[in-house]
Amino acid sequence: MSITLRVEDMSCDGCEDIVETALEEVSGVEEASADHEANTAVVEGDADVEDLLDAVDYAGYSAEFQPEDETDDEGDESEE
């Protein structure tokens, strides 16, 4: 399962490393990848979203869950 988080305040590769390390320490996480330019982190595994948000917060960044539907809804004009 893939979980996408919107992470604020990352500004460099070092920030990405901090967020990735924090997420990888959460139970159920198989892999974590952060992107400071997109302000996102993607987690693979079966982790609890609240635990992921808490881990990012503890690392010093703010995050919110970004459901897949929010990224897919924009620009869908195929029904015309």
C-alpha cells in the first residue's frame, strides 16, 4: 500500500533525509521517499497514517495525509 503525505517546510536534500529516516522508523513502513520540491513523502507499507504524521511532526516538520483522490481529480476533463 502506498501512502502520500504533504510535508511542509522541507527545503533541501538534508530535510528529505530527516523525513525519510523518521518515516522508516515507523512500524509497518517498508520504504519511504521524500521530495522537498514537491513537498511530499511517499511511504510503502502497512503503517498507520497517524503514526506517520506523528513521526514527521517529531522530526520537526508538519504533514497531512493526502488521499490519492486529491491528486487524481485535477484536470479530469474526459467526460465532455
